[in-house]
Amino acid sequence: MTLFPLKSSHKPVLNYYAALKQFHSGGHITEGNTRSAFADLLKKCASPYDWHLVEEYQFKGTNKQPLRADGALVDELTLVHGLWEAKDSSDNLQAEVKKKVAAGYPLTNIIFQSPDRAVLYQDNRIALDCDLSSPENLIEILTLFFEHRQPHEVDWEDAVLKFSEKIPDLADGVTKILEAEHKKNADFRDKFQAFADLCRQSINPDLTDPAIQKMLVQHLLTERIFRKVFNNNEFLRRNVIAAEIEKVISSITARHFSRDEFLKPLDGFFQCRSDNCSSMPYH
């Protein structure tokens, strides 16, 4: 995914340097003041990726101890793509880095930044150490930071794309099966009617049969997220609506298809999601 290039003439860059100049002219050069300018820049850069900057991000480090970074780039599925640590100009940046590494900060993709210098670590090595007084250096380090991907992240993005492509076909397939069952499966009709009555009593008396049928389709395609990804079988057992949906679904899966076999095209997504949940160093 390449959503850069960012240019030195772009407004976020100009705003960053203008803010720093204002802080310096007013004598407000401590980390607490100047880091807000870099935070604003990261937020602007994160937007095209549909990521957001979570400031004061708490996580467990490589030594499993609770830590806090000044910021983390997080996507809508709460996966962390990079960390950011801000320091004062008066700090010895390399010494500060050593302290953070000793504390358990991962060096997967992290920027250690002060107003005049930044060090980017990627995959446990220095990817770039540069003077931030140059807009070109700033742009280079941000580009490396945002475009870094670990192998499992590449696999994950590919799995999400394939998932989004497969879901409409699978939903269409389930809908056709349900429509056929309405015509020839008396057990299905009975259970569907009981479920429809429950929905109208519990949710909305004006719910139509097609709307209720969509609920069945959505449940079939998403219950595995609770069961496999979030390891939460209790939701399906204790939620009344979900439990009744399962009764309806069971009246057709035994006759027509194995649920796991039917949903096999989505296996890559679920496996990749499970791998990501367990392998992210700052999850």
C-alpha cells in the first residue's frame, strides 16, 4: 500500500514546521509542548491508511511488562502498525533509545523523535537516523515508517481483501439455500417461524421475513468470529437470539452442507486474524 509521497510543500509539513517555530519563539521547547506538533503530523499521515494515532498508548513490551508509548498507529481492527516516542531536544536521543529498549520497547517499527532529530528502528535495526531540520529527511522517515510491513501484516491485508471478495458470493449462496428450504423443508419452516416470532417480540414487531432471513445469513457468516477469533462460545449459548438462530441453521446444515466446509473460502482470513492477534508484539 503506497499512499505517499508526502511533499515538503504539503500543508501538514508546513504546519509542523510553523508550529515548531512558534514554540521556539515563545520558549516552549519541552517535550510536552513540541510533541503535539509531531502528533498532528502523524494524524494527518495516518488518515489515508484509515489508521489513527492513539496517544499515551499502553501495551505489553517484549519482557511482558506494561509500558506506555507516546503514540501508536492503530487500524480499525486494533492492530498496531508502529509506535512513536517523543523526546526533548536536550535529551541524548541514543541514550533514551537504550533505556526504552532495556525497558522492553519493541524495535519492530518505532520512531524515537525530538524536534531536531529522529531515529527509526525497523526489524530490530536502525532504518534511518536523520536531522529533522530538513523537510526532505522528515518526509523520508515518515514514508519508511508508514509503509513498513511485516510478513504477517502483508498476509493479513491480502486475507482481508479476499474475505471482502468472498463474502458476497457466500451470502448469495446462503440466501438461495434458505429460499429453497422455505419451499420444501417443513422443519425449517417451523423453526424459522418460531425464530421470526421471537424477533418480532424481542426486537421489532414490524420486521419482515426477508429482514429476518438476512439475520440468518449474517449469523452464519459471522458466528465463527465469536467462536474462533475471539474464543467466545458463551455469547452464542447465552444470547437468546443467537441460540434460536442456531436452531434454524441446524435444520439446513445437516441436509445440505457442512458449515465448516461451506465457509472454507474464509479460512485464510480467520487463520491470519488469529495469527495477528497472537503475534503482534505490542498487543
